[in-house]
Amino acid sequence: MDVACSANISSSFSTSSSRNHRFHQCKRCACHIYKLIGNQTVVGFAFLGLGMWLRFSDNTRAVFHVQELSSSAFVMGVTVLIALGAVMLFVVIFGDYGACSEKRCALQVFSVLLAILATAVVVVGVLANSKRDEVGMKLTEFYGTLYLIYVDSQDPGIAVTLTFIHNALHCCGATGVSIIELVQKTCPEPDGFLEHLKMPSCPGVIVDVFNSKAPMMMGIFIGTGVLLMTAMICALVLLNQLKNAHQERTVYYSNVY
């Protein structure tokens, strides 16, 4: 009798400990998914908002209606921004719904989308590294289109975009010469005395960045892919825990009733 009682108590403690472990594991996975969702929401809205602005702004809309420019780097770049932002927000919707409401179907879709997105990110990183010269020239062309549109229209949305590019690359316009540069307002603060006279020009900096730092950028893409795969694994773990919890409830109620 005592032996059986002790066995039951031991089994009860073991089951309770196992459930607590699964609960904490599930909680950690959910927290990781929430962090990814938060970051991806911000980036997705930024990409989609910028892409929509560049697509439908009065100053850039005409570019998309010119047949000769339909395959230009600017049109392709804006299309990629819109598509990428929309896909990221689409993934966020399933992840948020699945993690918050514990819906296994939504988590399954979220896992599949993350796997596709992670694979695409890694492939893009590898291709960008192998075709660094072509990518550098396309981005230079994209920057040149933004530059010309801003000089012609002084569009505030393009001004924000140019300011971000100039600060990220620490360059200034097409010439870099402060006296004659037409987009001086969007340039970063000079670092030294010589940069008050002339800063690096952005077309040259863009090409140099892709020639010299292409492996590092590929590493960033691959690292992003690994983070997405980690979130996918967490979603699968959470999915498995929900499945086990559902099975335990089913067994419990079948025994009780």
C-alpha cells in the first residue's frame, strides 16, 4: 500500500515537473516568436510604406508609366520594397494569431512561411555576393534615379530616403562637393575639416561597399536566415507542446467522463 502510494506520488511529481519544463520551454519559444514578430512588423511597415510612397507619389508615379523605364533599377527596387514589406506583414499576421490564440493551423502556416522566407534570404545573400558588381551597379542606378527626382521635385519622402542612405554610407550626393552639391541638405555632418569641402560621393561608395564588403553582407543575410529558422523551430516546438496539451486534455476528459 505504502509502496503503491509512494509510486503514485513520485509519478505525480514527475508529471508535474515535466509539465513545468514544457511550460517554460513553450514560454521561451513564444517570447522569441513575439520578439521576431515585433521587429518584423516595424521593418515590414517601413518597407511597405516607403515602397508605396515611391510608387504612388506625384513626383515618381510617372516613372512607372514610361515604357523605357519599366525594367529600370528604380522600378524593380520599389517593387521589391512593396513585395517584401507585404510578405513580412503577411507572415507576422499568421505568427501573431497563432502564438496569441494558440491556433495550431496558423502556427503551421507561420512555420512554412518562415522556412520559405529564410531560404529566400539566404539565396538572395549568396546571389548578391556572387554578382556583386551587377548588384552594385543596379543600386547605383537606383540611387541616381532618386537623386534626380529629388533635385527636380524636392519630394519630402525621397528626402528622407536620401538622408537615410547618406547617413548609412556616410556619403553626400553625386559629387560630394559641398559648394555645388544639389542635395546638401540630406547629407550627414562632416567628420573632419576636409569633409567640409568634399565628402565621398555616393555612387562610388555604393560600388566600393559591394566590392569590399560583399562577404560581410552575405554573412548578414545568412545570419538573418538563421534567426528566421530559429523562430521557425520555436514555432514548431510551440506547435508540438500545444498538440501534447490537447492530447493530455483529451485523455483526461475521456478518463473522467
